Amino acid sequence: MAAEAATVERPGTGTPTVAPAPKKSSFYLAMRLLPPDERRAMYAIYAFCRAVDDIADCDRPRAGRHADLDAWRGAIEALYAGRVPPGLEPIGDAIGRFDLRRTDFDAIIDGMAMDVDADIVTPDRATLDLYIDRVASAPGRLSVRVFGLSEAAGIDLSRHLGSALQLTNILRDLDEDAERGRLYLPQESLRAAGITDMRIEAVLAAPQLTAACTSLAHDAAHHFDEAARIMDAAPRRAVRAPRLMAAAYRPMLVKMVAAGWQPPRTRVSKSKAALALAMLRYAFI
């Protein structure tokens, strides 16, 4: 499958970046369900998201990371003006073939810039929702155009499934994010649980942490339910890949709710058995 991976130029570094999905990842498995043209487009979208995410998460000075993100803005502008920068041909092909929207590429870069502007720590819920829309729902909006969903259903599915997946990641990665100086749990959930000290170390040690995280887990479960409702009403072939993504992530949420979030925390991983069953189910419907 390496030959199908998108090769992209990471602006600002001059270094070509090949970003195929890891072959054991749920993304890779989900994309295996797609026809070749759709699979190539999704690898190109993945390559873009991976490149800008790597910029946001690297340890370079913030000014340098902003410069790299701005270079990506210029590259996207060039693509939509009909000028294809070297190495970005797969993204240009996906844009032309599936009518991908520039606003969604721009939104993804804006989301990464939020992490570069300052390390996000206990944001208010409106800020968290904006962040999730940019880093999770916007990639979904690009993806559903590749999958062939209708406009309205695609936008709704992107919002709900993107929110469900990102909230699950936030709840799973508390300690990993803390090592980067970040904590994405919203202030409203923390205060409602009785947590008033918003320092990362205080929040993660608070006896009320499980209550705060459970509230957010309920939100994620609601979004999974809404995504399932939309997918049930959609053409089956158009939602094979998103169904597999949901099947990979929802069991992790269930495991976390059962275990709670008090230290010591064990990072939950995807169930290989659940993924195998989902592959058997969704590969042939």
C-alpha cells in the first residue's frame, strides 16, 4: 500500500513528507474498504492533516511553527488558484476530483494554529467546540465528499462523528497531553464536578476528575448515537469507512467509562477483536 500513500511537501522545511496511514491503524483499515480513487484521495487528506498536526505538536519555537502553517496556507491558496506546488499533486487531484472545499483545509490549519498560539488548558466549552470543529469535523467534511454523502447528511455526520472521536481522544490522552502542557477538559465540566483549581496537575489529581470526565463521555456517547442514526439512513457504501472508525473508537469510550479516570490511569487501546468483527461486517454491506 505504500505506493498509494500521498507524498506531500511540508512547506517551510523543504522536506518531502510521505504520510501513509500505519498499516495497523483503524484509519488504514477503514480506507481499505474504499475504491481506489477514493482511497487515494483519503490518503492525500490524511497526509495533509498529518503534516500540519506534526507542525502543531513539534517542539520548535512558536514563531517557526506559525511560519510553517502560514506556508501551508499559501500552498492551499495556490492549489485553489490552479498552481500545484511540487509534491502536492495528490491533494490537487483530490480537490479536483471530489470538489473539496478550501474552507475546510483552512479550518484545519486554523485548528492547528490554536495549539501553536498557546498550549490549550481547560478551555471554555465554546472554545473547545470551535477547536473540535476545526481539527476533527473539518477533516470529516472533506472525507464525506470523497465518500459521496449528500451535503446535509455529510455535514451532520462530520459534526457528530468528529466530535465523538475527538472527545474520545481527549479523554484517552489526558496524561499524554499533560506532558505537552495541554489539558482539553472544558472549564464548565470541571466546575460542575467541583474542581476549581484549573492547573493541569491539580485537575488530574482531583478526586472529582472521574465525574468531570464522565460528563464529557456522555456528550461523546450522544454524538456516537447521532452519527449512527445518520449512517443508518445513508447509502451503505457511502458510510463503510466512517462506520469502521466509530466501531474502533466507541468501545474505547465504554472501557474508559467503566474504569474511570482516577490515577493511576492505563491508556485504553482499540480492541483488535472489535475491529476484526467490524471489518467482516462492513466490508461486504
